[in-house]
Amino acid sequence: MEISSDLIEKLKSANSILFFTGAGISAESGIDTFRGKGGLWNKMSAQELASFDGFMKNPNLVWEWYQYRRKIVRETEPNAGHKIIAAFEKHFDEVTVVTQNVDNLHKRAGSSNILELHGNIERNFCMNCKTFYGVEKFIETEEVPKCEKCDGLIRPDVVWFGEMLPQEIFAKAERKAADSDICFIVGTSAVVYPAAYIPISAKEAGATLVEINIESTEITNQVDYSIIGKAGEILPRIFELLSTYVLVLHTLSLF
Ligand code: BV8
Ligand code: ZN
């Protein structure tokens, strides 16, 4: 896997880095992607499970599906890809993670500036009075739970198809994208909107786009660098090349 020295050169003079991530970055942690081989959507229809109508039609089926995904997330760990993204904060003034993932793994890996466009599977709220609930309370709950305050249905705090993204978070992600020098697009098929506009906004504002994916995607023809390979292998390599440079600088500064 060749990392162009030109890209490392660009990284050396960059201040603000944005990572736009999708399910592919969590694949090496054993979490199914959505569209790839064995992808979640291949087994069950997104519309059926990740939509308001789907939930209202069969709340227990949807609740069970999210309990199943939560169990997998609890039993897994962030991988080298997540950890290296967190480590980038050591070398750059501004590192922002804009993720479509609801698995909380960027946070568990230590990243501090995370914008979750599609919510977080470890939060719930009452559809009626909007009271928030964590997940601990419902670990063993098989049927969709009711709100203690108003008896309303409790749902996962994720964005379902046909639902609006949290506007503040989306607006902030757009701003960070526009301010970024380099935007890494990691492990996403870039087909879900409006999330997929984020790297486009970065490009329009002059950022260098770097895609890391095991295959080419909808956005590959718009990026400056397309690196084919696993995120958990490519990111450590880039960081290593960068660190060598930083180390040399540091050593030189001693003299
Ligand atoms: C809305 C949370 C309207 C829930 C999710 C414009 C054009 C076309 C369609 C639309 C449009 N605008 C809106 C739509 C409709 C829809 C949409 O985009 N449909 C798509 C399918 C065409 N968008 C919506 O419904 C959005 N809402 O538009 O509301 C509105 C407006 C105003 C007022 C009211 C309403 C909401 C979309 C959010 C849905 N929620 N998730 C949950 O998770 O349960 S989406 C969910 O699927 C994820 O969050 C993610 O966004 C998406 C999956 O995509 P990826 O993460 O990219 O995963 P995927 O499997 O596809 O790809 C993985 C990639 O990784 C692959 O490329 C693979 O090669 C690579 N890979 C695998 N292993 C590795 C790897 N890469 C590197 N290393 C590896 N090891
Ligand atoms: Zn309530």
C-alpha cells in the first residue's frame, strides 16, 4: 500500500484535519457494515428497521434489532483506525471527527471533537416527552420500554431514514469541513444524504480530499488521493510517516 510522499508533505503544513467516517472504520472491530458483503442492509431492509414508520408498525422488532446491535458494540473495542484518528490530535491544532456511525467507538478511542450526524446507539429518549434515557437501564429489556414519566414509547437516539439530522451538529460539521485543510473520507460508501455533502463542502472550500476504503466508491472520482486498503492498516502507516517527520524536526530543533 503506497502512501504518496506528496500527501505527507501536505500533511506537514496542515493545521486543520477533518475525518468523515462510515461503517467501514468499525468493520475491523467486527461490526457489520451496512452495504458491504454480509452488510446489515443486505439481511434486513433499512426502511423496515431504521425508519419511524417501521418502528410504529413493529416497535418490538426494531427495539430488538437495536438491542442486538448494542450487544455487539458493548462486546467490541475500537480498532487501530479509531485510535490513530484520536492520536492525530497530538500533531494538529484542529482535528474533527464527523461520523455517520452510531457505535460510540470514536469516543471510546479517545477522540475529543466528534460530531455524530446520525445519533448514538447508547442513548434513548421518550418519543412523547423527550426525556432521555441511557442504555444500562434497558440492557435486558426485550420489548420496547415505556417512559416512567408519561408512558410514551422509548426509542434509540439515532436518525432514521426520512428524519432530519440534528441541525446544529450538521451546521457545525459543514463549518468544520469548510475550515479543514485536509479531509479524510474513511470507510464510507458516501451514498447517504445529507451526510455525503460534508466532504463535498470541504472540497468546495479548497480542502485536499483523501479517501481510504477497501474499494472505490461514489466519491472516488472527486478525491485528490484514493488509498485502497483497510483503515486499520492505512491510518497507522500515514501516522508513522508523519511521526518520523515530526521526530526529525524535533531532533533538529534540539541543535
Ligand atoms: C432525510 C442511523 C429528509 C440509524 C442512518 C438525496 C439523494 C438521495 C436520497 C436522499 C437524498 N436526501 C435524502 C435522501 C434519503 C435518505 C438517503 O440518503 N437515502 C440513501 C440510501 C440513498 N436520507 C435520509 O433519509 C436522511 N434524512 O433526508 O430527511 C428530511 C428533510 C427535511 C425534513 C424532514 C426530513 C437520514 C439519513 C440517515 C439514516 N440513518 N443511520 C442506524 O444506524 O440504525 S444511515 C446509516 O447508513 C449509517 O449511519 C450510514 O450513514 C449509512 C451507511 O453508510 P456507510 O457508513 O458508508 O456504510 P456502508 O456499508 O454503506 O459502506 C461501508 C464502506 O466501508 C464501503 O464503501 C466499504 O467498501 C468500506 N469498508 C469496509 N471495510 C473497510 C472499509 N473501508 C476501510 N477499511 C475497512 N476495513
Ligand atoms: Zn415520556
